[in-house]
Amino acid sequence: MSTTTIAEHAHVDHHAHDDHAHHHQPWYRQYLFSTDHKVIAKQFLLSSLIFLFVGGAFALFIRWQLAYPGKPVPVIGALMPDTWVDAPGSGIITPEFYAQLLTMHGTVMIFFVIIPFAVGMFGNFCIPLMIGTDDMALPRLNMWSFWLIPPAGLIMMSAFWVDGGYAAAGWTSYPPLSASIGNPVMKLNGQTLWLISLFLVGFSSIMGAVNYVTTVLNKRAKGMKLFDMPLTVWGLFITAIIITLGTPVLAAALSMLFMDNFLHTNFFLPDHLITSQKYFGGGQPVLWQHLFWFYSHPAVYIMILPLMGIVSDVMATFSRKPIYGYKAMVFAIAGIAFLGFVVWGHHMFQSGMNPLLGTTFMLSTIVIAVPSSIKVFNWLGTLWRGNIKFSSAMLNALAFVSMFIIGGLSGVFMASAPVDIYIHDTYFIVAHIHYVLFGGSLFGIFSGIYYWFPKMFGKMLSETWGRRHFFWTFLFFNLTFFPMHVLGVGGHMRRIYDPNVYDFLKGMGGLNEFITIAAIGLGFSQLILVANIIWSIKNGRKASRNPWRANTLEWAAPAHPGHGNFDRDITVYRGPYEFGVEGRDTDYWPQWEPGKSITVNHQTVVVADDVDDTKVFGAH
Amino acid sequence: MGDILSVFDMLSWFPENISTFGQELDNLFAIIYYISVAIFFLTFGLMGWFLVKYRFKPERRGYNYHGNNIVEVTWTILPTILFAGIGVYSDGIWEMTKYSKRVPKPDVEILVLGKTFGWVFLYPGADGKFGRNAFNDRTARALMNPSNPFGKDPEDPAASDDFMTENQFRVPVNANVVMRGSSQDVLHSFFLPHMRVKQDVVPGTWMNIWYNAFKTGTYELACAELCGGGHYSMRAEYQVLSKADYDKWLDGKVAEQAAAAAPVAEAPASDTTAAAATH
């Protein structure tokens, strides 16, 4: 043990020296237009965190309006632009601005927060490090995949200055509403800017994904088979395949809708609409929904599969146990990814597509519950007989699993097409999506941030503040989103500006108020995370090379790796989850440490290097 | 406090059900709800137990165990059976409520059209039959305009008694009501919470919506699909009436329609010009 420590120190010094060697690059190549995957990951972290607060602010406006319809927004109400409020300075949100808010909240959170966090940040940071290579296969393309995000975000936000403001047709942008009937030809408006922006985001995703697939297939360290890869890499790899298959379809759909808006074509507009517009005819609005969901349902898995991988790795490390059923986990991820492409119609049960398709899509959708439950059971199996440490990363991982269970179960309701008749487009759906995307994805993202922060910045995050952040987030998250199921059962439609219009929703004012108060708490709890990150980068304890005593390859790199990542040659000798192996001093056995082992009765046994596997009874 | 606890009794929040198939949908919801609650307690129970029992102790080590195929297969097959069962059971109800061939023979047939922001309804009038309009003849779509949203053909005598109502409609109790829904501009969704009915209405296409109410009263129709700033205000009321009350109302409407139709001989002409203008 002591020899390892000395060796680690030696490497740290060596690394410090190494850093200076890279000073020949100008500052803008180092920090701005860097091709180093770790710098790009940090850029994704920064942009996603900024957009997290933008999207969160949109959500709080929405919540305020629902809890206190017709009351001025407190504190900042008087400062809001005249186009947002019903009378200058009144602070009362207009219904039109409300529609913009809900559109922008969904769009920003999905396309500028969760996907860039899950795929952009973790994909960039984890893949090269965890497969033991120096960088991505195509570093320049990788740089571009980030540098499309800021212009895309600016284009999206620039709708503030155009007539009519932001896009207001929901993040799903169903035409004809999103086809901006009556918009003059060749005129940019919120909706067209939305389309251009998402087109760029899609480009960014594809460039990233091509890179991930290439890198995983070609640049794995010596000795690393596909089934020696940690589940994080598997999750990202399979996600990248989904992106390369799905995003082009979204791009096609976006182009068609853009042409409908900008050039007045008629892909999605039927004949003889009673509107001020004169150029419609021949199109089919439901076509958009098919194209959109053909991408956007797999996109749900784009947002959750990488986090499933991350959470698995965190849980194995902090339970000090191998992942239960590693291969089953890989096949479950692949199964979810495959099924993800044949279930898009479950968003459209009430859309007016042939009800026969409702049967088809219901059955395929319900099958997704199977790989999902396999994953849950395997996570529980990983905890079983572990030695569990409740670090901030682990707490968030456990929150992911438990909230994913709730989100998955509420998914069964809407997967059942007849139940969906009633709960479709109600708050039940809103509750479900937030349990999966906040309770699932965002807790997974937090878990990953706490887990890899030491490797990313060379400093430890404060565990105390990490736990506080987790506690308040978990509490307020459930107080905010669980009651939304109840609203949905009561029939409360989503995306309505004022529920008091309806008699059957009159009894829900109290619940709406409660949710809003919790949501404000939830929003402000996130400041703890930001403060913790900033404070820890400056003042945090210096991280050691392998602070969590984990097995995967990124922990073989120096504490704060520079360009090129590793200061030694990496050879992989075993799978990523060898914890608690009998006959070893330490309870972990990193992938890069030489040594021979065999598997007997689902357990790993250390053997001398000269033992022939085939001679050992029960080995396979 | 009672309010807070009632959050956990989710099923109590349903609005009253007044349609014949509504109870089956609510029962299906309840079945899935109870299964979910059971799975919730099973998984959370196991998790809580493991987290307490296997919490960190310096003298212990995690158990090096990579999983067991028999266990994996078991927990693959059991959920498959459970969920496939839910799927097959659901499908029966889905087919009954939504399949076109399962739409019952209508006692009352009504056309409904969503518009930003409101609803219009067309009743077949005294003869109980629709004249030529955008629903039964696609070419009549050319006649659709703001004052004649259903594209009623003024030259068809059968159409002259078809009357329109706006933001309210009435149906008889214990009768199969079949509505054909569409929209004149953007997507809307025809949502009758008490009837457990929801169907998006799509411009250019007609959707089958049917129900059979067993209770009289006044209820609400809402729009459930975002359709612009005024989406929230797209509320309408409907009344479920006894057969006698319904017939009385219908007769009154028919008389009203006849009175309105007689003096306005110009109306068809202005309709045609309006239609030509939009063309």
C-alpha cells in the first residue's frame, strides 16, 4: 500500500512538470478553442449550468402564474419588459408570454441542459479517460460540437428582440400552431429562430456522437475488450448510436417546418384552414408528430442512458461491489435503445393517428418496462451485500434509482393507451417527465459531477455542502413534482395559463400554491451546487490520483490530467468492477494493475500468473 | 392536514365519472395504481433494507459476486408476464373506446370544430341528417369560412335545417352520442374530463368521438392541446339532458333555425364570395 502512495506522489510531481510543457499554445487555444476533450467537457459544464438557471427561471415564472394567476410577479415583476406583461410595469404575465415561457423552459432544459450535460459533458470527459486514451479520435470535430452550442443558444434567446417574442408552440412545436400561420414570407420570428437553433444543436449532437462511436471502437487501451468497458462508456456509446440514427430525422423535420414557416410550403398545413393565411393546402399536421417523436422519443433515452451508466459506476464504487449482472446491464441498455425506436407513437395515442397503431405502440411501449426493471433489479443487486458509503455522488445515484422507479411506474399508466385517454396532456405527464428527466437525468448528472469533479479540476468538492445540496434538492424535488400526479388525476391540463377558468379544477388552487413554493425552494437549492463548485475550485482540498479507490482507467491518470491524459502506458487486465476480490490486500483491483484472475461460481479468484485457466474446476 | 394526506389517496381526485366506459378506464387506472404501489414498496423496501444493513463498516468488504443468470432470467420473465398482461388487458378497453369499427350506431350525431379559441357544434336539425358539408364531402371544404365553419352547402336542402351552437352543446342521457371532430385552424384537443373522453382534433381530418352518459347535469369541455395564448380560455359547457328535455331543446332550436333561415335569402351568396376570397 505504502509503495503505491509513493508512486502516486511521484506521478503527481511528474504531472505538474508535464503541465508546463503545454504552455506553448496560446491562451485561446487552451481555454477557448481547445481540442482537449477535458476542456471541452468543462465548456459543456459551464454552458449547461448557465442554461440550467435560465430554464429554471422560466419554470419559476410558470409556477408563479399557476399558483397566483393574475397576480404580479414579486420582486422582479416591475422590471419585466412590456411585451411580457399585460400593462407596462404591472408585472402580470400575459397568456402569450406564458406560452413562450413553457416552450422555452422545455426547449432549454432538454436541448441546452440535459443533452449537453449528459452527452456533451460526460461523453467528452469520460470516454477517452475511461477507455485509456489520450483524446477523442477526431478532436477538431469535437471542438466544433461544443462551439455550435453558444451560437445556437444565442439564436434561441435572440427571439426576445423579434416581433411576437420567443417561440410559443411548446417544446414539441406541433403545427399548424408552429407553422406561424400569417407570418409573412421570408421573415424571421421566434419559431423560425427556434428551428434554426435546434438545427445547430442537432449538428452539434451528431458531431459529438460520430466522435464517440469512432473513439470507442478504435481507441480503447491495449487489452480492453468491449465487455471490459465501464457501463458509463457503454451508456454513452449506445447513446451515440441513437443520436446518429435519430437526429438526422429531426433535422429533416426541422427543415420542413422551417420551409413551411419561412418559404410558405405546405408540408404540415392542410387545405382550407380558416385563417388570415392564403397559401395552405395538401399537408398533414400529424406527419410532424411522427417525425418529431421518431427523434424525440429516442431522445428521452439519449437523456437517460448515459446517466444509467454513470449511476452504475458510482454505485459499484461506493458499494465496493461488482455491478450485479454487468452483461445484463449492457443488454438492457441496448434493448432500451432498440425499443426506443419503435415506440414513438405512444406520444400520439390521442393525436388522431389510426387507433390500430395505438395497439401496436402500446404493446411495444410496455415491453420497455422489462429492460428498465432488469436495470432496477440489478442496481438493487449491486447494493446487496455491499459496503455502502453515502458520499454525495452515491446519494445522488441512489436518488436516480429511486426516482427512476417512480418515473418508470408512472410511465406504465401512460403506456396503457386507454388510461392515457384521460391523463394525456394533463399534469400527470408533467409529473412523469420530471421524475424521469429531473429525478432521473439531473440527479444522475449531479452524481457524475460529484464523482468526477476531482479528476476534472484536481480538487475535491466539499462533501458537507454536497450532502446539503442533495438533501434540499431531493426534498424540494419530491414536494414539487409528486403532487403533480394528483393534479393530473384531477384532470388539470398542462400548458394552461389559468386553471381557475374551469370549475372542475377549482379545488386545486392550494395544491398549485404548495407546488410553487416547493419549486422556488428547489430552484434556490441549486445555488448551493454552484457555490460549492466555485468555492471548491479555488479552495478545495487537493485531490489524489484515485480518491474514491475506484477501478476504472480515468483514475490511473494524474490527479489533474493535462493534454494527453495519461503519464504511463495503460494495459487493461480485467473488467471494471473487481471489488472485494478474495486474496487481495485492497478491496479494489484497478483495471490497469497486472495480475491474473479467473471467475469461479460468479466470483473472481486471484491466481498465480502461470496457472492455466482450463485446469481450474468450475472456471469460465 | 387532511388535504395533504389526500395527496396520497390519488384515486380520490378523479372528477365524477358520467360515461358508460369511464368506469372501466378508472378501474384500469386503479389496477395499475395498485400494482405500482406494490412495486414501489417492494423496491423501496429492499433498497432501504440494503442501505441500512450494508452501510459502511470498516471491517467488512463488499461481496465479490458478478450476478447469476438464473436470477436475471427470472426477473426478466416475471415483469414480462406482468406487463404483457397489463398490455393485453388494456388493449381490449382501447379497442372498445377508440377503434373506428367499434364506434356504436349513433343515437345522436354531432359535428364539432375547434377554433382559436372556442368550439362550434353542428346538429343535423329536424330531418336528423346532415346536408352536404365539409365532413361528408371533402370538396365542400372550399365553402368553409368564418361564418360557415362547417362548409355547409347552402344549395343542399338537407343542409338548411342543420344548426350550429357555439361553446355549448347538449346531449341526451343514456344515448350513444357520436361526434365527428375536426379543427378549422390549429390542433385542439376535445377533452371531457367527466366523460373520460379525449381526442385531438386535426384540421383536414375528422375524428370519431363517442360516449354514452348515464347522468344528467351540466359539465365542462376543455381544450387539452396547446393552441396559442388563449388556450386556457377554450372552455365550453355541455348539458346532459333527459330525453324529453333534449327533444324540447332540439325542437326550439329547429324552430329558431327555420325562422332565421327564411328572411336571409342573401346569405348563400355572401358565403360564396367569402369562400372565393379565401381561395
